[in-house]
Amino acid sequence: MSVTVIERKWHTTAEVAEMLGYGLSKTKMLVLTGKIRSIKDGRNRRILPRWVDEYVERLATEVEELSA
């Protein structure tokens, strides 16, 4: 018997805050200013995993450019 693992397709703002080690307020501000992309799902915001990765990569690139 095989076990099927369903991977999450998106995260809540609270989950992203926890992943990044940020507070919920800061994460919501990043979403509202467009620094972290999101979609509106009813009353909630949803963030795709790749959008979190894009944000982290963008931050890393900025730091690398400043130190060069």
C-alpha cells in the first residue's frame, strides 16, 4: 500500500511569517506593498511557495550587490 502525500499549494500570511522568522505585521506589510506577491482568496491572502523563494532570492541579490 502506498501513501500519497499532498503538498501544500500555497501558504497563509501567518505561515510565511513563521517561515521567514518575521512578525505577522511585517509580513502583511510586505504583502500589501507587493514585496511578497499574493493572491486574494475570498477574505484571505494566499502566497505561493515560489513567491516566498523569489522574495528571499531578491533579498540575497540585493545584499550581494551592496557588498560588491
